[in-house]
Amino acid sequence: MAFKLTINGIAQKDMRLFNNKETFDIVKTLDKMESIGQMGEPIHADLNVWVYRVGRVRIFFQKKGKNEIMILTIAKGIGPLVKKRCM
């Protein structure tokens, strides 16, 4: 089953912050998410926000409906700004 992957504007801007290898790994992971869907773990039991780790990079996303995933932000580490973007 193919999944529809949507990348919001913040995540698109975040992509500019990574070096070539990190970008390659992120794109490869997004392709994998598009084909198999659910990856990672929830960051909080009550929130529909999930995180998947790619090396030192974390991809934060929400599951929308049965076969849609929205990428919220992509960041190195986790800080207050990342948490705010996901809420």
C-alpha cells in the first residue's frame, strides 16, 4: 500500500540545514515511509505526533487518515523550538 507523504513548509526549509549525506539519508527515509507508512514511535501518548530517527536527525510527523503522513519538521536534536512546531 502506498502512502501519501506531505511535507509542510517548515520541514522544507529545515532540509536546507543539512549536509549532503544527511539530506540523502533523509530523502531515502522519506521514500521508505512513503512505501511502508508507519515508522518510529509516538512522542506522547495523547498526541498524534511521531518521531523517526535517522542518525542524529529526527523526522517529526503526524498520521492523517488511513494512508497519509504529514512531515511536520526535520531537526538535529530536540529542543523547545522543535517541540513547539509539533504542537
